Amino acid sequence: MAFTVNIYYTGKNGSARKFAQAMIDSGIVEDIRAESGNLRYEYFFPMEDEETVLLIDSWQDQHALDLHHASPMMEQITQLRDRYDLHMKVERYISDASGDAALNDSFIRE
């Protein structure tokens, strides 16, 4: 079952944005996106909170995430988080394919 993890990275003096940029510049983001089972890995910036970065991280299943967590790149990510002195809040959402998605169509503009 697919799921999404939202991670809010919060720091001081722009450190969360610097962390996200370092993740991109180092190639770690592309490596994660290339991992088997990764469905989405994107950073977003809340408009009303310049000290927080939101990571939306989606995986095919728990096994894929477990493999990611066991990979050598997790040490690199941990080192970057420590370098930028970030704190984290994590939310986890399970994808729900039930229901009639067509009911939402009138609210969506493509």
C-alpha cells in the first residue's frame, strides 16, 4: 500500500532552505528519486514560515522505505540535518484509492 510522509524541517536563519538546496546540489535528491519504490520526493516552502521546508516523500510500500532508510545515503542526510541544526515534525498518510474520485472533478481545474 502506497503512503506519503510529510516532513517539516525547521531551523533558524534560513538553514532549512539551505539544507534543501544542499540535498539537491549534492545529488542526494536525484538518488532518492531513482530508488526503487520512490514515487515522489519534493520540497516546498510554506509562504507564512520562512524557517520551515516541507518535504513530501511518497513510497510504493513500507519495504521500499525500509530499504531507503538502510541505504548509505541516510548517513549523508543525517549529517546535513545536523550541519544545519534542523528539527523535524513528521506526518504519515496512507493512500486511499477507495471512493469515487469523479465526485471531486467539479472542484479540479486542469
